[in-house]
Amino acid sequence: MKKLLVLMVFILSCVNVFAQKSAQTDMADAMRSSGKIYVVIATISIIFVGLAIFLFSIDRRLKKIEKEN
């Protein structure tokens, strides 16, 4: 039952993605032409790198605590 539910969620999410394929991308085109899209990409990249560093540091701390116990 659980596998069926997960499969249905994946199928419905794919339908949603295909439904958005024909949407206009005026905002993305405008940001790309003015060069602002690079600022958005850089900001998102910095956030993801920061999160990755934070998660790896937490993982190292937890491993250190687990070794002590």
C-alpha cells in the first residue's frame, strides 16, 4: 500500500511538470537579458554551499560524539 501511494505521488508530480512545459518564460528571459539571472544563480549557489558545509560540520561533530560514547 505504501509503495502504491509513493508511486501515485511520483506519477502525479510528473503530470504537473509536463503541464507546465508550455508556460511562458518571460520573467526568465527578462532576467537573462538584463544579467540579473547570474545574481540569482550566484545567490542560490552560495546558499547551497553554505548548507552543505553546515551539514558536513554537523556530521563531523556527531561522529566525534559517537566515538566518545
